[in-house]
Amino acid sequence: MILSILKSLSLGVWLGSLLMLGAAVAAPIFQQLPSKTMAGNLNAVILSRMNMLEWVCGALAFITSLILLAANWSGEFRTLRIIETCLIFLTVTILWFYSSNMTSRMTELRATIQDFDTPRETTEYVQAKKEFDELHKRYTMFVGINMVLITSAFVLSVVNTRG
């Protein structure tokens, strides 16, 4: 029972942190700070710390789901536990993609762009800004997908806790 609660809690904290970042942190930063560059730099620091929290929650959820699956292998909710474990594995895989690959490339591009407030007409700047904007859209899309998957895994976690 403790492992089930821990798994549900880690999924809930992960989902809640994503919702909080999107609804209460990122938008106000860009609205209130006088510069897009400053807002982006602050948001990058927050995202970096947030990704660490996501890794802790994702690892904890995955490990506990594996233990609970093994412990209840012959139980009546085995199929739901397998689906839940697969969903959590998928969310951690998506997390790896956006927190490692995409974030490192966006950091490189931010260094190339340097100033988002006064665009330059150089080819390097224009290409870097275009790639950055595309990566930002994809990053946001992957986080949104993860939110749906985490919600689904959370619902399954609650169902499996009762079973």
C-alpha cells in the first residue's frame, strides 16, 4: 500500500509541477520582466530545476510501478498494471528526450542568439532563432503529451491502489 501511495504521489507531484510551471510561472515571467532575453534566461534556470524534479518523480513512479507489477503479477489487475508501467516508461522516455536532447540544443541556440529583444539580420541569427522557435514548439508539445500520459498513469495508479 505504501508503494502505491508513493507512486501516485510522485505522479501527482510531477503533473502538478508541470501545470504550475505552465499556468503560474512561465507566462507571468514573460509578462512581467522588461526583456524577453531576461525572461528566457530565468525560465531556463527554472526549467532546469524542474527537469530534475521530473526525473525524481519519474524514476520513483517507474521503480515503484515495476515493484508493484512484480509483486502482484498474478493479481486480477495485472493488465492494468502492465499498461500503467508502460505509460510511465513512455513518460520517462519523453522526459529524457525533451530534458536532455532538446534542452541542450536550445541552450546552444540561446548562446548563438544572445539577445531576443533586438533581432539581428544575420543569417546565423535568423537560422538560430527559427530553429529555437521550432524546438520550443516541439518541447511544449512533448510536455503536453507527457501531461496527458501522466494523468492517464495517475488514474490507473488510483484504480490499481483500490485493486
